[in-house]
Amino acid sequence: RTDSRVGIQNLTSQVALELLRRKSSIVSASASSKHFGDRTQALRSFSQKAIQERGKFESETASNYGGVDYAAGARGVAGGGSGATP
């Protein structure tokens, strides 16, 4: 859950760990932050940014989260990728 400081801390730690595991795959990165007093506005802003960034890639190959491969059903095969194809 990301509606608490502990939740944000855990998410940040997980993301940092994944980045460290995949350093050789990283070409560039960018970060920014903004505080929202309204959860709905924050979620809307996040969704817009996520769609904008995801649109830069032809396909998504990172589909594993929490040990579950969300793309296996769509591909008809088990396993997942490790990045995105620009």
C-alpha cells in the first residue's frame, strides 16, 4: 500500500533494488516529485504520466510482479522479459 509513509518507503526500496539488479539495461533515467493533497488528483496525474512514458516504447516486456507473469496468458507461454523495447 502506498497511502502511508511506510508504504512509500517499501515501494521506493523495491524500485531501487530492481534498478540495481538491472543496471546494465539502463540507458537513461529521469525523476521528479510533486505533492498532492487530493488522492484522486495524484492518481490521475500518475496515470497520465505512466501512459505518456509507456507510449514511448513499441512493446512492454517487463510483466512479472510479485512472482506473477501477467503476460503469459496474452502470449500463451510462461516466463517474462526484463525490460522494454524502444
